[in-house]
Amino acid sequence: MARLVIRGGRPLRGEVSISGAKNSALALMVAAALARGETVLHNVPHDRDVMTMADILRELGVKAVFVAPHELHIDGTGLKTDTAPYEAVRQMRASFYVAGLLLARLRRARVPLPGGCQLGSRPVDFHLRGFEALGARVNIEYGYMTAEASRLAGTTIFINRASVGTTINLMLAATLAEGTTVLENAAKEPEIVDLAVLLNSMGARIRGAGTDAIRIDGVDELHPTEHWVIPDRIEAGTYMMAAGITGGDIVLNNVELNHLRTPVGKLMETGLRVEAEAPGRVRAFIDPHVRLRATDVETAPYPGFPTDLQPPFVALLSVADGTSVVRETIFDRFRFVDELRRMGADIRVERDTAIVRGVEKLTGAPVEAMDLRAGAALVLAALAAEGETQISGVELIDRGYEEIEKKLAGVGADIERCEDRDGQGGSNSGIPHQGIWQPTPSG
Ligand code: EPU
């Protein structure tokens, strides 16, 4: 178990490099395994979820090897089993994507149900209905979903609630189905477009990704390719907020500002300035004498305000001048607010809405990261707080923020990682980052 120890109150200044998008990489890794032959993925973030997905793919017989810190080679030639490993899949919801892979390649998938998580009940009923619509027989037994099909046949599928994961899983399955599949009310997230770009460069025939109707003309097989993962918009948004909450001035490299229009608009309402300096290079800064201002926000599917930035944004609003109203429409995701309260935040939650009354200052406290983005919220609060904050549950933050303590220290934060095992301080993410990456058992 590790903790982050942060002594707050320093305005962050300097440059930080944004990693490839975790949520894109997870889908792309599985998509690459649809082909026989080695696909090269560049700009893959070296975070825990990516490691978990690599482990799962290897257990299925797929080659998944980092040949450089951010260059991952995937080869689906050796795919040999239709059964995904129970523990790993239970830990990470995105691992349910292997269902689409197995169904497409082997016409049979046995995948554990991912179950609930800190974000509340997270069913996969839309995924299952989609597989059935493609012609699979789906059963739930002994904690596993089993889907079987003698042939997958394209059809029109209406996806409820523009689900990201469902859109990805059905794109994976439909790519190698017979005939044409149309996904209606599809998710429009940039990660969906990234997946379509990869699949098309592998020989798939997908049109309309990024709109709510995606048309997939099935092909017989795919071939390997080379692809660069898009920048992580959630990580970028988090670092922009780190500049805002500390009264700092940060230049972010490897950012796609087009993917961040709504959150950037909201950040500007609080007084943060966000300016494109050059392609991929963005400056986020605030006049240190100006206090952040309150604003209201509601999360929504892309291009709306992302639910994954809601917790860090609540942290930022907790020190803004005035009262903000934040409505969460995607997940049950306000449990982290109790931890922010320990730090002096004044936040009341009523069902899906948080009423945030900005306080003059936060103070350091021992707190716990309950999930990835809750952890990001606590890190931001700690950076602004007076005194020392100790954040436990850092492994959850590592799921989606690559080298967070190194990146923040690089822009002047007083932050270190302490391993609780020996009680000694020191920075050690537990994930090897240099040279050739060696597979390790991951969480
Ligand atoms: N839903 C169902 N049934 C389903 C699928 C979804 O009821 O079969 C519901 C969900 O419970 C939720 C809504 O539909 O209320 C939307 O969920 P969606 O399927 O879009 O979410 P997801 O695919 O499980 C991805 C990201 C999340 C991100 C959401 C929303 C990945 C690996 N995960 O999850 O990212 O919050 O989309 O944008 O891409 C994170 O990175 O911290 C994270 C949680």
C-alpha cells in the first residue's frame, strides 16, 4: 500500500507532458488483437489499467509486449482460449471488451461479469443485448457471461444512453460480422473515433464514428498496423485544474484542445485562462491575485462535461468564491465529497447534485482515494491546502494517471510517494518506467 504525501500551498509552474488516453488505449489494445500479426501502438500510457489489460490479453494467448516505455506491440495470432481470467476482469470494467474480441474471433466468449464498483451499480445489459442482436446466445452462469454464435450477422442496434463501453464492444464484434451493423445512439467520445481510426487502418470498414450513428460493414479479416493513441483529455483537464486551484501557470504538452471544449469553457468561467500556444501545447494559468469564481455544471456524454472530470472540478470549486451547483448524470459519484469535507470543504450532496459553497482555504488531512477520479480530486485539494495531506489508496490513482507524483513535482509541487510496507518515504510508483518494460503481476 502506498500513500501520497503532499504539502500544499505552492503555485504550480512549468511544463508537463500529457500521456496517451488510458480509455482509448484499453479499447485499442483489444482491437489490435482482432488481427493476426503485430500491431504497433505508440503513445500508450504506462498506467495500471493498461498493465492489467496487457496481462488479460496475455492470458488469452495474445502477445502484448512493451518494447519501449510507450510502445506496445500486440499480436492476436496466438489467441487460444475463449475464457477470460476471473480476477483480472472483476477488477477492471474495461476488460469486458475482450467479450467483443472473443466473439468476433472465436464466435464464443466466456467472460466474468465485471460487477459493481465505487461508481455504483454498473451493469453490462446493453452490451449483452447488443451481442444478442448480432446473433449470439447469451447466458449468465456462475458469475460468467457466455456468448456463442455460429455466425454473427450485422443488424441495426439502438444503444441506450450512448454507452461508451457498449459502443466499443459492439464495434469490436461487428467488425468481423457478416453484413452491415448500424449502431444508433452510439457514444461520440474521441476514444470511439480513435478506435474507428485504428480498426479502419487494420482493414475494417467503419463510418460515422464521432456521430450518433456508426455504420460497420463487416470484413473477413483484419491486418496489423501502426497507430498513435490520442492524448488523454481527462489527464489534461486535471492538470489544468491543478494550475487553477494553486493559482499557478502550467504549460501542457501533447494536448488535443478540441477534445476539451466544454470543460475548458467551464474552467474559463471560474477565471482560469486556457490558451493554445502551438498545436498540442496549451497554457493554463490564473492571475494569482484573482480568486476562482463559482459556476454550475452538469455532466453529460461527449461533447458535454465529462463525468471523469467532475470530482477534480468539485475540488476546484470547493475553494471558489460563491456557491456552485454540480449535477452528476452518469454515475453515482459523490462519495469522495466526504473526504473533501475532512479537508474543510463545505459541500452538501442531495441525490445527484452537489452544492459546493466555496471556502477561503482547505487544510491538510489524512484522506483516502476511493476511486481513480476521486483520487485526482483529493490530489488537487491537497495541492491547494494548508499543511500536509496524506492520501491513501494511491494504487487507484495509478490506474489512470501515469507517474502523477513525478509530473506534479516537475511543476513545483511538494509531493512524495511513501510505501507503507517499510514506512520509508521516497518516490516509487511500483511500475517500471525505464528501458524495456517487463511484465509484472498487476492489480
Ligand atoms: N450502462 C448501463 N448498462 C450498460 C452499460 C452502461 O446501464 O450495459 C450505464 C452506466 O451504468 C452509466 C451509463 O450507462 O450510467 C454510461 O456508461 P458507459 O457505458 O458510457 O461507461 P463505461 O463504458 O463503463 C467509460 C469510461 C469511464 C467513463 C464513462 C463515461 C472506460 C474504460 N471507462 O465507462 O471512465 O466515466 O465511460 O464517460 O472508457 C474513468 O476513466 O475513471 C472512468 C470511469
